[in-house]
Amino acid sequence: GKRTKVAKTDSTACGVIEELCLDDFMCHSNFSWSPNKNINFITGANGSGKSSILQGLVLGLLADSKATKRYSKLQDFIKKGSLKAEIKVTLRNEGEDAYKPEVYGRALTFHRTIYESGQTTVQIRDHAGNKIITRNKDARDEGKRVLECFKINVDNPIAILQQEEAKELLKVESPEALYVFFQKSTLLKQCIDHYSTAQVEIDKSKESLKLKKKGLEEQQ
């Protein structure tokens, strides 16, 4: 029979990684990588910095240090002897689902700097490298909106499976632990967390309403 043709990958898909740059990050003094289309394999000897590339990508896309499953403190990711580490992640911003293309153009860059004090700054840049948002909180909020638009979730183990998490998964035998992994990968855990947070707010509101009603009754 005829061989089925495989549809070509959409070259304008939003959120595709165009470039990753790491400066004084873990073992990398100056690293730049532009992935090829479709599948990429990164090879190297132990300790050469393969996992560091994934860590940089995760932190560059605004994740907390705990999401890397590596270090608990951000300053631990700074290369020894350096005062700060810089991460730049450039994502494609073309096609139907582009995020504010009139502002950012065909690509946008997350620029995160980690200082030895543990403080970090975030900037969002346009396709030409111009700073669009520099205020830390505003840049973080904008970055979250970008990731939501591109449907990128760095906490999802199906999207990004950290080395330590992969080792743990291979050792897991209990159905409960596997179900926790399932919850994370299907975003059920995220929904549960949102509902739990909402319930806490509802309980606070009810308690506040009771106190206000009691105060009104006492004044009558």
C-alpha cells in the first residue's frame, strides 16, 4: 500500500525555542545553543553540563529553584568565582497564537539574572533585543501570561522530566506515588491546588462576614 505522509512541523509554531544563552551558569562560562527543528539530542561526558542546559531553560522560564530538583537556593546555580549568572531564552512568536506580535515581533526573550545574594531580576525583550518590560514584578507577570499563551508548563513532568525525577520514577513501585506523577502530568494537581486556595479564601470571607454581622448586631 501507499506510505502515509507525515505532516511537516509548523515552522511558525509559537513557543518553539529559538535560542538559549547561559553566562556563568553552573559549569557554563559562555554557552549559546540554537536547537534544530524537531528532535535534538545533547551528548557529552559526565559533568560536561548536559543537565545544566535543562536547568537553565527551566529557570530562564521563571521556575523556582525547587522545580529543577537540583539546588534549593538560586545562588547555587552561579558558576564558582562569578558574581552573577545570566539566562536568556528566546521563543518564537509567530502564527495565529502569537503573543502581542505588534509589541514583541517575531520572537521574544526571557532575560533572567541571578545574583550571589539570591536576588533575581527578569526582563522581557522583543525580537531585536530591546527591553520591553524591565520592572521585576511586571516582567514576571508578563512572562506568566506569555507561557500561558504558549501553553508552556515547566512544572509538568511530561513536558520537562528532570534527571533526578526520572531516577525517582524508575524506582517507584507504589500506586500512590505513580498517581501523584499522573496528577502532575495531567495538571490535575494544579487544579486541586487552585481549588484548595479558593476554599481557603472562601473560608476567610465567611469568617470575616460573620464578624461584620456580629459587629452590626452589637451596634443595633
